[in-house]
Amino acid sequence: MALSLTIAGGYGFFRSYTRASFTSLQRVYFPAYRSSFLWALLPFDTKSRYVLLACDSVNPETKQLEKLFCRDTQVVAVFDEDGLIRRDRNGLPDLRLKEFYAAQTKKFYWDEDTVSDVKMHDWLREHFYEGKGLLNILFPSVLAGVLLFAIGLIGAHVFKSRSTKRYLKGTVMRGTRELTPKQYGRELRKTANGIGIEAFAQEVR
């Protein structure tokens, strides 16, 4: 129960505050950033398939087409009524080039490639997450979950302490039901014959 409360609180904070402050491409690339971080922890080099937004533009010096990976300043996301980035017919995020960059671009597409997880993690961190590691990004959410757990724990302790004090003072009678003495008296008065248990007087010899 306590662990569930901590996870729910941390996830709620992440959705409401951390992810809400992300740029469009930070939102789109976050699953890949998280995945590359986990794979990079392994003691051996691993590779995974990544999908990145790219465009082909003419280099003004060489006059040749160059593949460039889009930055947040170049794209705009299309959101649905729930505030989430829409998906196109291929299931990919619906991102579009801003008009200024679209005029200079020959091709705008999602580029798929299999690369080193360590290199991808470092590249995403430097180019899209301002040098912040995954743990730095998630720290506020983890802290919020721990604080929520601590508040719940303190609240439960206070409630239990007050209940115990009332019990020790005789203001609460425990059993299958929890009643105060006054409530217990009212329950007895509902029947003329007491609580319905027959009692017989014993002869004293």
C-alpha cells in the first residue's frame, strides 16, 4: 500500500509538472532517452533501433544535400483535445516544420537507425535535455512520491495514536463494532429484554 502510494504520487507529479514542462521533442524522445539510459548501464555495449526526426537540406557551401536532425526550434506539434501530441496514420507523432524551415528543406521525415545505446543516450542528453541526466529529470517526481508517503505515514500514526488514547480513556469500546458508551446504551434500550441472553440465578448452598 505504501509503495503504491509512493509510485502513484511520483507518477502524478511527473505527468502534471515534469512532462508538462517538456518541449515537443523532449516529450517524443523521452521513452528513447529512458531506454538508452537503462541499456547503457550494462557492462557491455548494446545497440537499439531509434527513430529520430530529420530533414534533408542543401548545404549553401557544398550545394549538396545533408541530413540534419531537427531541433525544437524548427518544429511545431499538433495536439489533440486531451493535450497530447497527435499521431499520424503511421502511428508516429504529428510534428511539422515551421514555415521558415520548411521553405529551406527538401525532405522532412522520420529516420530509423540502429546505433549504440551509450552514444544515443549521450547525444540526446546534450542536444535535447540540456545536459540533464535521467536521474536529475526524475528527482523531483521521486521526491514528491517520498514526501506523499511520509505525509500519509505521519497521518496514519497520528490517527492511530488518537484512537489508542480514546480507547485507554474508556471513551471507545472495541469489539466486532466500535461504539462509544452512549451509543452502546442506546443499542441496549432498543430491546426490552436487554441483549437477549437468558440468565439463571444460581442457588447458594
